[in-house]
Amino acid sequence: KCTFCAMYKEKKFRIRPVEEILEDIDMARDYYGPGLKRVFLMDGDAVIMKTDDLIRVLRKLYDTFPALEKVTTYAGPRSTLAKSPEELKAIRDAGLNRAYLGVESGSDAVLQAIQKGCTAAEMLQAGQNLVAAGIDLWAIVILGLTGQGGDWEEHVLSTAGIINKMKPRHLSAMPFAPAAGTPLGEDVLAGRFQVCTPDQILEECHLLLEHLDVDPLHFTSNHASNYLPLKGGLPEDREKFLSLIDQAL
């Protein structure tokens, strides 16, 4: 229901039967061979599966691919909170190494406006639960979500605050890019939402970097949609990043 997101609009969500997924894994071995080292669990939010079923899938993967080093997935805040700490730990022990969490913002006002489906407190708890389970958490936030007329400073400072408490190992900051057919995309076309300028996005990134205090933090802002590619570690690269943004502005 997120107003900014165009992913999965052509698909109806369902949880596939485990036996079907196990067959897929055998097919993947036939196609890729036994030497596969990385697997991403598709499509969307795999954490929502029953814990025992997800563990069966993970064990099958590691049995089928002896060289497998990493299994990753997207995680949703609500599905993560539906799992107990013990369940998340069991999933990690079964081999789920990393989860990508679309935090988007630490601002309740922004999360409500984009229909994220959770509060900032719930998002924080979900992230903390993943970290506590030993899962390598990669958080994603979106710059420019308030548009030109919104309280962008509150969005950015709240976002820095939630990341500092969540303590992910990785953080990606991407600019809002309107997508056709989405509610926010329609608002852009109708003139109800003014997309931030590149300068405004860079100012938001500058403010975010100034207030992040997670140590260590792998920070990337190098998606195809980013105006200035940044990739490195915090806090050691903070001054370099800020200087690059200042030069770009």
C-alpha cells in the first residue's frame, strides 16, 4: 500500500507451498550447478512465512549448495514483529544471513503519509529484533519524501535518530523517484506534490550524515537514482562525504 512504491503491483501476494519451493531449489541446482554462493529469497517479504517452513527452505538450500555462503531477503516490519525473538534467532541459525528493511523514514508523520503500515516505534522494534537475532541488517531510507513544501528537517533528523537506535550494519539513502501509477506519482503529475530538487536532496543527505552516530556503519548512496554517488564507512568517511556534497552544491 506504500504510496511511493511501484513494485509487485501486477502480482497478488501469496505464500507458496513449501514443496513447490523445494522443487525450485532442485531446479536451480540443475541450472546453476552446485557451486552457488549467494541466494536471495524472492519475492517481497519472505519473513512472513511460517518459521518452520522458512527453516526447511534454508536447510534445503545449504544441503543443495555446499558452497553457499549467504542467504538474504527483504523483511517487512509487521512480519518481523510477528516473529518471536527465538523464532528470528532460529531463522538466523538456519542460515538467513542478511535482511533488507525499508525503513524509509523515522518520522511518524511521513510514515503515515506514505501509508507504510507501521509507526516509527514499530519500525524501530522490528529493526532491533533483527539485529538482536544476529541478522546482518541493511536499512534503506528515502530522501525527499516530504516534497518541497514539507518539514524535511524533521524527516531527516527523525530518520537519523531511528537509525542510531536501530544500529544496522548497512544503510542506503536513496532519493524519492516518482513512479507512474502510484498514488504519490499521481500526486506529482497533478501538481499536489513537488519533487525536491537535486540541491534539496543533497542538503538532506548532508544533514543525515551529520547526525548519524552508528559505529561502524557501511553507508551507500550510490543507486542509479542518486545525484552524487557515495559509498564508504562511517564515521571515518563522514568528512569526505560532507566535503563532496558541499562541492556538488
